[in-house]
Amino acid sequence: MYARVINYRRITDIIEFLNDIVQTLNNILWGNLLIIPLIVLGVYFTVGTDFVQFTYFKEMLSLLGDGIGKLEPKSGSISSFQAFCISTASRVGTSNIAV
């Protein structure tokens, strides 16, 4: 049996090269190439939907509070607030795992 010699210097050079490529692509994408179109599209859709985020804010809050104070919920159903909490928890939890 021959001992296989691993050239760690070569592996380190390859990893550094790949890291440089990823950093360069990251800087290009998260520069003006991606940020400006996201802002422009956000404004476009906000105006196109007649500022739905702001006009229905009061409606959103009332729907979240709907069902508070009910003594017995229906079997197998959840309130709007519970659905909101589950959705928020899944999004926040997933992003924490990904980072």
C-alpha cells in the first residue's frame, strides 16, 4: 500500500480561487445591478395596486384581532392571528437556519 500524499497547498489555492469568484459575483449582484431594480419594482407595484399596503392597514389589524375573546374555537380551525404567528415563525426560523 502506498500512502497517498495530499497536497493541502493546492487545495487551499483552489478554495481561495472559488472564494474570490463567489465574492466578485456577490459584489456585482448586490450592488446597483439588483438593488435599483428591486426599489423600482417595489414603487411600481405599490403605485399599481393603489398603495394597498397602506390603504388596508386598518383592515389587516382588525382581521388579526378577529376571534379574540371567543370562548370555544371550532374544532380543527385556527384564528387569523394564529395563522399569522405560524407564518411569521416559519419565515423567521427558516432565515435563521439559512444564515
